[in-house]
Amino acid sequence: MLRTIRKYAAQATYAVENKVITAALENAIKATIYMSAVGAESGGCAVAHAIHNGMTLVHDLHGAQHGEKVVFGLFTQLVMEVTSVEEIDEVVDIPIAVGLPLTLEDLGVKSFIEDEWRKVAEAACEKNDTIHNMPFTVTSELV
């Protein structure tokens, strides 16, 4: 499914922007729905969504969309899992292809305030958050 999304992401985005239904759009939608369901059931985006939850505390990010913050959290998760550069490169192609923000600056953060981001990490690690679905212990210091 990831290959399907990688293959059709840019074409699907173009179709949406031009308000047309194409095979690429349909394939991307089906793959996205499938991966969302599988990911939700397996806890596969545990860090990604917890980071999103913490990022809601940052005023500069109030204009960022849910999915944009989750993508940032996904890359945080990949780093925490010590994912290879090659694998990260495969994943990063997707948000690049569809024009999603990748950096805090892209998301609208004007300045990095360490105390603010410490609170993000602490919120991401709250007792019942999804971050604790990881197969290793995650602390705010690790985040």
C-alpha cells in the first residue's frame, strides 16, 4: 500500500486541486483508507499522534492542520525507532510530492522556545496517550 501511495500521491493531489476524479486519485484514496485502518489497529502511528497532541500546545501551530502535525510526528517516530536513512527517504518522498510541510518553520513556528517544546514532549507522554503503545519505553526526555 505504501508503494501505491508513493506512486499516486502527486497525481492524486493534482486531481484534487483540479477537482477531477482520476484512477490515481481513487487508488490513493483506497490505499490511504486501508493504511489508516491498519495503522490505527496496530498502533503504528503511536508517536506520531501523541506528538500531534503535544503540538496543540504551541500557539504558532494553531493554524497547522491535524495531518501536517501528524506527519511531523511520524518523522519523530521514525527517528526514535532508529529507522535507516534509506527508509526515511522512502517515506519523506510522499509529503514532498504533495507539498506538505516538513519542518517546524514550514509548519509556522517562528522561533524555537525550549520550554514550550519540553511541554510538547511531556504532553505527548501523558499516561494514556498512544506513545505508550511503542515496543520500548518512551519518556519526554527521549521525545
